[in-house]
Amino acid sequence: MYQAGDIEVFIFAHNRAAFLRETLECYLGQTVTGFRLVILANGPTPDVAAVSKEYAAKGVDTITERKVLNVHGCVSRCRELASRPITIMAHDDDLIHPAYVETVLKCYNQVPNLNMVLSAMGEWDEEPFSREYHSHFVLLNRAELSAYIFIGEPFAFSSSSYKTEALKKSPGPDFSRFGKVNDVPFMLGVCGDQKAVVLQFPFVKCRSHKAQDSKNFVTGPTAEEWISLDLCHKEIMGHGGRRIQLAHICNSFHRLKMAWWAWCVCEHSKMNFWQYMKLAFRMGEMDVKRCLLGGILHGNIRQKVSEKLCSFKIKELK
């Protein structure tokens, strides 16, 4: 049986001292205690260094890196540093429900063949967590997890947990291929030939603020990086049986269209939408069949068809 002491939580911190303080308080206020809490201070500003020194008195460790690391640089460093059976990697602007670590422990103790536990993502609404929550979850293999993400079900990369053995054996983040969207290929790599739990309650709230890199489209993703991401899904979902394969076909055009307007903004001065689609054809992510289905299936109809094809079964922890 895993205990709280088997968990190590790394919080990535660079220059957001006020947010870091609130994230630390969330983890210090968990319903279970005894896990190791570590600030991974990368190129820390004086304010972040001061917070680290203050929280040392509360049992929080700090590992300082001289260079500023992006998120995936921090992930790579955590793969080297992780020393306990279960690793959680958190951003310094997350808010965490008080029962999150307790629920993660229950997952690893009750669900066999498990390599990772993710939470549904809650949008930042400036309201504190209530004590109420539920422990419904879906249990997915690698192809099913890929499909779950591909059709748009909610999940949080930040504050996800991993079996440390699987984390260290899996391929690290591939920034050269996927850029800033390589979080999903990384997670699918850690899942490997085992299972993943996705908690259906939003235990993690991702704060919305101007300093989020996800809102800085100058840093990508590029068209090629996004299409590479969808090709990664195509390859993995191709091993998931006929229904999962059909879910990919039904959603390919929608995913590419959504990404063009919402994510690949840095490309708009270099190419138009149809040039982007031609690139998807050349790279092998798009074909006539997917285009035709994309023109037929819209909005709720596409989502309902996808959910029926995937049939994710909801279970509950004891």
C-alpha cells in the first residue's frame, strides 16, 4: 500500500512569487500529510527566493537551478530528481483541492496496472474550493487516453501524478518536434502499456492570467508542431480498435480547424488556412475522407458521435 510519504510534489517556480505562495498553501492544506513538497526554483527572482526561504520553516524543500527552464525543461529535470515511488509535477499558478493528494493515493492503491493519475481541469473562477468533491473516474489504456484528449474531454497536465519508475523509463519531452504542445505526447509516453486514471472532479484549477505561456502565441505552436501532435494521436489511436480509429477520423478536421484559429496564431502572417490544410495533407494527418466527415459533423453532433464511439465508462473509488 502506498502512503503519503511515497509521494514527491515538485512545484515549478521562476518569477511568480504571489502565485507560488498560494499553490504552496494548497498543498500544505491537504487532507493527508507526510509527502515531500519541493520548489523547483529555476532562475528564481529575489521574490521567489524569499518565498522559498520563508516556506523552508514549514518543511518545504527547494532545489535551485541557475538557468530559467521552460515547463518541459522543468519536467526533464524532475525526471532526473524524482526519488519517491509517485511524482506530482505542479505549476506555480495552480490551485489544488484539499482532498487531491488523498484521492491520488486511493487511485494507486485501488486500481491495478496504473502508471498515472490526471485530474479534470477546473477553470479559474476566483472562488475557493468547497470541501465537497466526488471520486468518479475513467480508467483508460494508452489509445483510449489519446482518444479522450483528442475528442476534447477535460484534463489537466499540471499537477498530474506519475509512477516514478514509468516516468523515468519513458521518453522525455520532445520540444524539437512538438514545441509547447509536447505535454500530451509526453503523458501518452508515460502511460505506455499500462493504464491511466482521469478523475472526473476538477481537483486542479488552472489560474487565468496574462503571464501564462499558453496565452503567448508568439512562442507557438507552429502549424507543423500542431499537425505533428495530431499525427501522434493518429498513430496511437490506430492501435485502439475500430471505434477509436473512427473517433479520430470524425474529429481530425475539427481539431485542425480549431487549432488554426485558437493556437497556431503565429502562422497567420505566413500562410492562410488552406495552405495550412495542404500542409496537413502533405504530412499525412488529413485526407478527403476526414475532410468530408468534418463538413458533415458539427458541434454537439460530433461530440455525441465521438462519445458513443469511445464509450468511456465512469467508475468510483471506494
